[in-house]
Amino acid sequence: MESYDIRAYAKINLGLDVLRRLENGYHEVKMVMQTVGIYDELALRRTVGGITLAVDTGEIPADGNNLAHKAAKCLMEKYGISEGIRIRLKKRIPVAAGMAGGSSDAAAVLLGMNRLFGLGLSGEELRKLAVGIGADVPYGIMGGTALAEGIGEKLTALNPAPDCYVLVAKPGIRVSTRRVYEQLRLPGPWKPPDIDGMVAAIGGGDLEGMAARMGNVLESVTAEKYPVIRAWKRRLLELGACNSLMSGSGPTVFGVFAEEAAAGKAYEVFLEETSCSPKDRKGRRGEQIFLTKFRKAC
């Protein structure tokens, strides 16, 4: 095999609770993660030597600071791969949006190189390797619906979340995950999301029960700084969403809809109100709007 093409799917957080700050600077979390049908495209090809990364946008680095590059380097050093790898990355997942785009790209590189070089590594082996690259990278290997604990690396696969339609709306701003966690004050005055109740609702196929328990404690930081987040959440509810939430550290928000017609109408309204082009779903101020669905684990 000389080349391998793979998609890297974005994630949203249906529930995100931060339990405590750890001595190493990380945070212990308890989250429900969900893959959605928004993806980057990666083309991997064997070359003579070294790592070459080409990206179709100037928004992200194309050197060793890119998680996809770090994943390739990690795998090559760990397993003594003497050949090189060329990676072409077509970016579609919004950048700095709380959707783990960089982590998903890194996971896709690990999965793709495993196939390309015939390493025969299991999903569990890849997830253990992925922890050293980034906290969300192990989930990118698993995908689907999962409970994430620890710093995000302790994963439990869940039953697929109830089928629904998801409107994803990213304002024209970028947010640093590190800074959001640094500014989070623990303990907070908020009521923590009912993660266990959400897991039970998902297990029972209860969309309303799942939606009712959606919550994200990081909104206490990001939404305070950017009022558009709460404004767009309210708008999603006005347009018929079962519930709406900020994903990860933000600023992306999403709404879950039980009916396709309501989701489609809300999508058209958001495109119009943000002046986003229906062709590329991008606005003049950097907004990005998507209508998608949950994606099951591969």
C-alpha cells in the first residue's frame, strides 16, 4: 500500500463536567463525547524519508506544532519506521472551536499510518499511544458515543446516542482551550451536569432525557466573555431545538432537533442571519454553520 485516504470527524460534548484541577496542571473531567458528520480529509502517502505536512489553510501550522505532524513523528519513532510520510490535510472542521479538530486529525494519522505501514496495532494500543499526543486524541481513535473520564483518556464506549439532527454554529471568534481551563474557578456556583443520568438516557434511547441533561461548566468562562454564545443558544431554542449547548471550550454552539423539518428551517434561518453562503457555509466575519447528524463508531 503506497497511499491511504482517511476522514477525521469532529466531536461535540453532550455533557462536560470538570471535577478538579490536578497537580500536573491538567483537569479531571467527566464528559459525554459524540462524533458528528463534519470532517477533515487527510491523504497519506509513503515517501523516501521525513515528514511533510501540507495544509490548505493558513489558520493552522504545517510543522511540528501541528498534532497531525506530532502523531506521525510519534509513530515513526516508536516503531522505527525509516520511510517517510507525506500528509495532505484538507481542513473543514472549524479551527479553535471546541470540536477537537486537531486531535481528530492526529487520530486519523495514527489510524492511517497503522494501515499504510501494516503495523497491525489494535485500537487499544493506538489509544495508549495517543495519550501522549493530546487528551482528546484517544477519543478520536474510538469515535461514536463515549463517556470520557480522567483527563479525557479513560474511555467507555456507550450505546449510540438517539438519532437526531444537529445544527452546529461557530461564531467568528477563536478560543484557546488552555486559557479557558486556566480561568475556570473551582468549585463553581453552578449545578454540575447530570452525566450519569445522561448515560442512562442514552442507554434507553431517550432523546428528550438526554437533551434535558446537556450541560457544560466551561460556559461559565467562555460565554461570559463572548455574549454571542448565549444569544445563539437562545436562538436555537426559539427555533425548536430540544436543547442547545456550547461544545468543549467553545465558542461553537449546537442544538439537537428531533425533527428534520425543524432542523432544516433553523439551518436556513442561521445562514440568513449570519449572512453565511449556502455553498461553503461561511460568513464574512468567520461564522460557520453546519447541519449534520450524530455518527456511530466505526
